[in-house]
Amino acid sequence: MIEKDKLNFFVIGAAKAGTTTVFERLNAREDVYLSPLKEPNYYSSDIDTSKFSPEFKANTRLDLSEYFSTSPLQTLQIGFVRDSREYASLFEPAPSSAILLGECSTSYLWSSAAPSLLKADHPSAQILIMLRNPIDRLFSHYMMARKYGFTKLPLREAVEKDLTHPSPGWGASELFVELGMYSEQINRWKAQFPDSSIKIMLTEDLRSPEKWNELIDWLGLPKDSETNTSLKSKSDANTAGLAKFEGLNRFLTSRGLKHKLGNLIPKGLKRRLVNWYYSSENLPKISVEERKYLMSLYSEEIEKLRKDFGLKVEHWKK
């Protein structure tokens, strides 16, 4: 078991709001140790992996036994760890010099179970919440869903279909709209942790050396001048792209064939095929009509964030 208060830092989301950028920047420091499994989702006990959609299962490594049998543990984006010993092993390699020790699971902000469970184990942890304009977050999420074959529908049709899902949930549906309803999610965390332990940052803040230094100060870390010189060029860790053959991509994903085929291809060839298969050229952009539709869903939420949390998000309505 992880000792109480051994972990002192968690990035809890939101998804598609810059958590990977935060992870990469902080983990490059010698005084920070973050889980090599970037999103272990350990405290989101209300996520039922048995209810994941076929597409989500096909794109997610659910059996982590092979991963945990290797040493040292390799960097992996996402998993759903349920065993306390496996979770503890993620942090065993941490050097004694690490001031900051933690992980970055984007499901924690959405999860109803995570706040109280995490508080019970790590009551003095610092909690970083990354927020992005919910319309831009949703569109980025939608583009990722298209990239990996979860949908091939136009944006509004995909959103409306997801809103009528009979059993919405993490991995079971996309939660396109729900993940951007931040205020209720934030309040769940504020009910467990004092305001001094929670910091809210906007995605656009990642391009500001001043805002980044504010985060570093809040975390009690010494400033790193080298980071400040490259913020603008390294602010977006995840890149968009679409498969050249979306119908085929959707078929391979829904049948679980893409993952199986990937395991048969040598790594060098696989890398070249992936670069060919996904293209970042001429990607679709959100239209004026689509943005207007999404604004009708989020205008009240944006106003809540401004009034209830004092966030400067008026520009999100433009």
C-alpha cells in the first residue's frame, strides 16, 4: 500500500486540457517523479471497465499484468489499475531527491468516487485542475474520437448521439458534453480539499512563463529558467490527426483488429505505417454553426465558472 501522504501531487484533469503537457514538463525535472503509467486511474473506482465500449476496449490495454512484470516500468499513457500493490509499484523507483511525487489521471475530475478516496490516502496532496474552453475541449475530444475510430459522424450528430447514450460513463460513451461541465466536478473536490490545496489553471496559461512560474511556486519547486525559454514551442504535447481511410479505421477499431495487427508489425515498420496512416494535413475545423450550437450547451456553465470560482473565462464566449 502507498503510505498516507507519500504522494503529494495529482493532476486530475480535465481530459484534452493540457495534462500531458504538464506531465512532460514536470517529469523532465530531477526533483519531480510522476508515475510512468501517466493515467493509472486508481482512485476512479466508479469506472467499470466491463462496461467499456468495444472501441474503447480495442484501444486500451486493460490487462496490465505484462506491463507490471517488466523492470523498469516503461512509460505508458493510460491504464486502469485496481490492485493496490501494482499502484504502489508505480512509485517505488522514485529517487529520495524527489520533492514532488504523484500522477496525472484525467478521469479523477469527472469521477464521483475519486475525491474522497484520494483524500483518505493523501489528505495533504496538492491538486492541479487544468481547464480548457469547453467548446475547444469537446472539439479536440471529437477529433481524437475520429482519429481512433470511435466515430465517423459529423460533430453535431456525434454529440447528439452521445447525449442520448442509454448508459453514459467513462469508456462506455464519449461524454463529449459532460466532461466540459466543470463546476460540479470542481465542487466535489472542493468539498474534500481546502482551497489552498487546489489550483485551477487554464490551458492557455501553459504558454505564459509567468503563469507557469506561479504553478512552480505553488508547488514549492525552484524555478527552471530553461523551461521558460521554450514554453510556446512545447505547449501542446498531443497532436491531432485523422486516418486516411476513416471507414476502414472505424471497422478495424470496432472489431479490435487494429490493436492485434499492430502487435504483429515490427516497431520500426509500425512507426512508419502510423505516420503514413494518420495525416495532420487539411484537418476539419469547427464551423460557426457548430460553435454556436455548442455555446448553447455551455454558456451557463462558463458563467458559473466566472461567478463561482472567479475564473477569467469571459473570452471563452467569443
